[in-house]
Amino acid sequence: MTTAILNSNAGAGLDPAIGPDAASALISVLGRFPVKAWAVDGGNNRILKVRLDDGREVLVKRYLLDSRDTRDRAGAEFLALELMQKARMTCVPRALYKDPAGAFTIISLLEGRPMLGKAGRTQVLQAARFMAKLVRLRAPHIPDAADSRRCLADYPRHIERRLGRIEAGLSTPGLPAQACRFFHRKVLPLKDALLARFRARAERGSFDLDAPLPAGQRILSPSDFGFHNAVLSPKGLVQFLDFEYFGHDDPAKLAADFTWHLGQRISPELRALFVRELAGFLPDSESFLRRYELVLPLVGLEWVLIALNMLAPEQLARQHFSNPNADARETILRRLAVAAKLLRRLS
């Protein structure tokens, strides 16, 4: 039946990428027929806006299933949205359906315009209030966020892990020579310097790097949080999306990610405002701010590596999945320029 719909005149506007599985789910779960579907920018995923036969529009979000990355992105996102729905947090999409195999989810469409990383003081305060609500939520059934930090020693460990994945991709045929030079001549020396500085500051500050962060100081974190993943409603309300990395984490990581994120296009003053506001909602703001200052340079280096992650084979596969027409070499050169700019801020 679903295949017939996709091939019929009524489904002539459907993008074949919607797949019979998602089309069938739309019919069985929402009780409506999809009549048109088209791709929208989905970052590392494949996202389709779908118009139903009653005029409503929803999103079908497809996740790459890759044996090299076993994280349940669909499950994490769906759990997060369900949790926030129960908490009456209306500035996120509604969870409508999750594919049992984790291949896709169906979520509601947020009205408004993408913020593209741009925001003013009012929007930054809204983002802080959103996090204040998450800080108050208790959800022991929610697992750790992707790449979460349970202790301070996890920060250098994750850097070494990212370095290893990038190094594994440096032997890829056709890789731009400048990428290899940049990695060996710029990134590795800076990594050594920042790790030495981190350990020296930790010793001076009497930090126990291996001590687990108390459960009361960890929070529910969107993980990939900022105005790059936000839609401004017609009424001026910031609405957040993309929760596939959601889970418990160190708020110092969330704050440092917010400060360094490649997609944020706000002033340093507004980044600092968010960190101050977040501190005010946490049970131990002094400990949070000390950790934030300690790990900030390392998280900055991690964002240099995130910019370079197109050199890792599994990331190139995700890029091809989300945008099969993207030129890999051009993408690598563009990300190399971003990494160089970020590295200059760190040096």
C-alpha cells in the first residue's frame, strides 16, 4: 500500500528518501497520508519536511546507522523530547514516533525562522532559562550524554580519542596535503602545550582529576546546544531542536561548548552572560565556575578537532549520508580554514 502511495500521483511530490518505512509510520501513527516531502538542511542527518493530506507539516529525521558509531541517536532524541513534553516545556518539537530500529524519528515542525547562530541579549537569557528548567528535572532513566564527562580526566581522554580518529583518516587517498601539515605542525604542538598547562593548573588548584563528579553536580544537557540549533518563533520565542546527544553531563562542558561552538555567532560578552546565568541556576556555582575555567582551553582545542573531524572516515560517511552531493575535498578545505581560525584564538 505504501509503495503504491509513493508511486501515485498524490505522492508525486514525495522525495524518495522518505522511504516506505517512514511513509507507513505516518499513515499508521498520524492517520494521514503524506502528499509532499522535500529535504531540508539536516547537518549530519537527513531531514525531510513532510506535508500531510490535511495540510499539516511534520519532520522525518533519518539517522545514519554505522557500526563504527553505536550510539542510539534516535533513542536519545526521542527520550529527551518525551521528557520535556511531560515537563510542559513547549519550546521544543513534540515527539511523534520513533522507528524501533532507530533509523528515523517523526517530530513536529517548529514555526519560525532558523536563527543560524545569531542572537541578542534577550535570546541568550531565554536560552539560560531553558537550561534552568532542565537543571531542575530529575530523570535517572536518561543515560549519559554523548561524549559526557564524569571526571576531569575525561577531558584530555576525549581529546586523545578524537586525535586518534583524525590520525586514522590522514592516510586517506586524495586528502589535501595542507590538512596533514596543519595537523602535525599546528594541532599536535598546541595539544601538548594545552595538556601540560591543564595538568599544572589542576595541580595548583588541588583538583583531583580522577574523582567522579558528584551526581548532584551533573545536569541534563542537550550537549549540542546553541542558536545554531534554534528557531525563532513569530512571537520572538527561542525554540530549540536537535537532541540526539542529550543526557547527563558536566555543566562545565555544556558552558565551554556554548563558548567555543563553531555555529555560535554571538559576541564574547553574550557568551559570558550565558555562563553567568547558568552558574546562578546550579547548586554549586563556585565549583562549576572553577571547573569551567580549568577545562575551557581544552574544550576549545576539542572544537578545533571537531572542525577537523571530516578527516575521520566515519565522519566523512555521515557527511555523505546527509548530503550525497557534497564535495568531500571542498568540505575538508572549508573546515580546515575554520580550524585554523579557532586555533589562532587558542594560541
